[in-house]
Amino acid sequence: YMDPVCGEMFYYLAHSGFSQWQRPKIPHQSIERVLEPFHLEDAVVFRFPGCVKPEHAKVIRVRKDQDTGERMYDVEPEDERQRMKTPVAKWVPRKNLSRKPKSAEAMELDKEEKAWQHQLYRARQAKERAEVRQALKDRQKEIERANELEERSGERKRKFDVDACREKRAQ
């Protein structure tokens, strides 16, 4: 048996009514899509009453429905011919509206902006990694220098001890 949500396999033993191991908890996922609200003068696409295909329009008023608490919109068509047929559509729910698609130039600008942000992010990460590497190198040099000084001081002590022993023997 395969869990339809997470795709994990587990065996159901029909004769006993149990599984070979515990069935995973199925996460609760809301089917309802969360739509971000529109604001005044936002460009939208809406199928006006009596029209077959959606038309470009703009939001001219935002209200709150007293019964449901949902945001409702008044939309006005951008096209003059459509404005003569239907001047304003009132109390339109959010689910009937969609964002106006961007032009090719705007999409290209967004793409370039994301590329620049990514380059900036990569440069910052590279700089941080270089700083960490440099700090490790500096720390390693300090350790080597400390070991070298320790060895020298040990040689001096030994040399001093040998000289001191010779002087004692000589006396």
C-alpha cells in the first residue's frame, strides 16, 4: 500500500487488519489557495458579464463584505469599447480576478534583477568563505610560531642546563 500524500510504502495485512509497521501521519494540506489581495489601481484580468474572453481592467474600489468579511473589488475595463458595454463591475470577489501578465520587457528586467541578486549573494558567500580561510591560515601561523618559540626556549633551557652543569663540574 502506498500513502498517496508522501509516497511512503507500508504493508497492510488484510487478514489481521493491521500494518506491518505504523502508517505515517498524513499531513493536513489545505486545498484552498491563498490569494494575495489587490490594491487600488492594480491592473487585473477579469471576464466581464456578457463577454466570452477576459479583458484587462483596473481596480477602482476595494470594499469589505459585511456578511463574509471577504475583500470585494469594483473593477473598470481599460478598453473604451468594453467601458461602453459595462462601465464598472461591482462587488467582484478576489477569486474572479487574476493579475495582469507582465510584458516581455518587465519579465526580462525581473530575470536580470534576480540574476544580479544571485551574483551578489554568491559574492558575499565567497567573501565570507575567503575570510574564514584566511582566519584559519592566520591561526595556523600563530600555532606554528608558538611551537617554534617553544622549541627554541626548550633548546635554550637545555643549553642553559648543560652550561650550568659544566660550570658546576668545573668548580
